[in-house]
Amino acid sequence: MSVNQKKIFYFIAIGGVGMSALAKYLAEKGYTVYGSDSAESKYTHLLEEKGIKVYIGHDENNIKKNMVIVASSAIKNDNPELKKAQELKLKINHRSDILKMISDEFSNNKNSCYIGFSGTHGKTTTSGLCSYLLNKAGFCPSFVVGGIIPDLNTNGEYNQDKYFIAELDESDGTIEKYSTDISVINNLEEDHLDYYKNGFEDISNTFNKFLSNKPDQKVIINIDNDGCKKFMKKYPGYNYITFGLKEADYTAKDITYSGLGSSFDIFLSGQKTETISLSILGEHNVYNALAVYAAIKEAGIDTKNLIKYFYEFSGMGRRFQKVCDINNIKIYDDYAHHPSEIKTTLNSVKKALQKNQRLIAVFQPHRYTRLKSLWNNFKESFHNADLLLITDVYPAGEKEIANITSDKFAKELKNKDVKYISGSMDECTEKIFPLLKEGDIVITLGAGTITQLGGLLEKKLKGNS
């Protein structure tokens, strides 16, 4: 897809994290951008600050015949703006079409470097960290990522045409559209089984199609991950550059953990190159930092002046993001909604706890299809929680599935203390608040409305101070 500067973009559901990043990028590059959403949010406010007109509510009169329409996959067929666009015979673009349009400008430019971050977990953190490092070190990257970078207060930015960093989503197969210069694959596991009916085989085929768009690109891949190893064995023809904690091209060694942070040495082909310190939690973030370092190094960027910014990176929004610390009760919010993500996060938090501290996990299953397909995997993810609270499933537009409920799931768990908490987030707040004790670490887990719970509990804690 190609457009000229006179075209006007209209985003239906512009307030989504991915949609808002693209809208902001296009506006900064000089395009005229409008959009609508069902409600105000931090994302719509950020867009309005950039001069983008955001309509609250969907009205067919907003759609004009000269517009390029971008519609979220969550938009239903009866949406009045979508119907109007169809009546006008306007092409309806998926957000992946717009990301492809943007990224092709870099992919087709020999003087640019397009770095794409993908994989089942960690792509938001790695793409955000890479964007943050290059920004702070003065390289002025352009980027589109799937979360707010707190220190930059944005999820997308157009700066210049040298470096472009993007988070590439594999959930619906649209990753096949992109052509990167450097591709980072953090890990590969079964997920999104509503789309990938044949599980890992389909996921592997999708990644092969993606990489084959530019077969000579550098593929930075996690050699410690079983899925990645299977993929490399099945498709050996790519320019693989490995990272890991054992034997790899880029290796992290002598790792020490202190509180919520860590420090480690990086070895490239057996030779020590740098020592990196992090202020973010867990072994998974050691992998994330190692992947980003490898990507930057392979892009030919001098790492000398950006190493210090690894420690200054405070993480991405909704990735173990601190909500509050009141009455010695700390609440964190985390986007983890896959069994491996949850297990990794809880294990990392448990290791950082002091004596007599309880780890309370509040989990909202995301989608009935995911809970059904990964039921047994989820059951093995919560062993490190001292108290586990399960809220109702967040459907994300799906219909209920018979016998797939949070109540049934909670009853099958073997945790020593697990409770099913029903109702809205307001109702859950009223039920959970009396369970809290001084010294507790509370972490809310999930990709749905569970993100509201921390703020609601914070209000209760402040009122009780």
C-alpha cells in the first residue's frame, strides 16, 4: 500500500495500544489523522496532545470518501463507521497493513536499519527497551511498540529514517507481511490456538514465511528456548545469531540478582564485551536485555554510550508495573496472560521476597479459547503464589465455552490457598481488600480489565490509611 501526503487517515478504535502508536507516528510524519473510540483513555489523551482529533463514540458522519480507513480487528460488522466506509467502497486496512506501509520505507532503504522484535513473550519489553536505549543515547530512532515506554511517555514516534524499531505481532499471522533487516525472536511456544489450529507446526510455518521475505537478514534467536531450537532445526537456512545463558554467540554470564534488579557480563564469541546492570525484575529480563544488546550490536551501533541506560530503563507499562506502596502493601500490575509468562513472573517475584512477605496473585483468564487450550499448563503456573485469587474470564469478544469457567479452574488447582472471586472489578475490589495484610506483595495478572484492580485497591488503601 502506498499513500501520498494529501491522504487523510481515519482510525476506527484509535485508542488501542497498537492503533494509537501507528496514528501518532503518522501524525508526526506529517499526515492528517483522525480517529474514534468508544471511550476516553490515556491513549486518546496522548493522541489529542499531538493535535489528533479523536471522536468519542462512532458516527458514520465522521467518514469521508477521501479517507484511508484503519479498523481494529475488534470492530464488529455493525459499526456505523465501518458500514459507511463500506458503502463508500473504501478499502478497510488492518493495522498490520499500516505498519507494513511504514516499515517498507525502511526495509527498502539501504541506508536504514529495520529491527523487528517477535516471539511468544517479551516482544513489548524488548522493542521498548531498544527504542528507549537508542533514544536516550541520541540515535533518534523511529519506533512503534505495543506499550507505553514510561520514561518517554509514548508507544510510537517518528524521528528520522535511519533506525526503525517495531514490535511484530504473530497472534493472527500478519507477521508474514513484514521484511526486516534484523529480526529478534525471543522465544516460540504454543499460543493463540484459536488461530493456529495445528499448534506449533502452524506457528513455525508462519515464522518461516516471515523470515523468507528477506532471507539474508540477521535472525537473533534464543538458543535456550525449546521452540526456537525446534524451529532452527526445521529451517536451518537462515543467518542465525544466537543468544542465551549457556553456549551462544551472545552469552550472559556471572549473573547476580539484588532485590528487583540484576547484573551480568556479556560475552560475544567467548570474549567479554560489557557488564550490564538492570533495575527490572527476573531472569527473563536478562534474556530481554541480552537480545536487545545483540540487536544493537548487529546493527553496527556503538554500544559504549548506551550501556548506562539499561539500568535507567524502568520497564514497560503493564510489565510488572508498580501501582502503589501503601501501609507496607505493594501492588504491581502485569500483562502476563500465558502460562509461561505467569510462571516466570511469579518465580522472579518469589525470589525477591523478604521473610514473612506473602505473594498474592490475582489472575483474570484472558479468552475462553486460551483457558481451554492451555488449561493444564495454567494449572502448573501458580505454585509460587501464597494466595491465589481467580476472577471471571475476560472474554475479549468471545462467546462462553461450556465447562470453561474460572470457578471450575480454581477448584482444580492444588495451591494451598486459592479462591474464586466473581463479579466486576469494583465487586472484586470489595471482596479482595479485606484479605490484604501488611507486608503483602500483590500482583494482578492478565490482559483484560484486571489492570483496573490495582488502582481500585489503591483507593481503598488510601481511604483506610
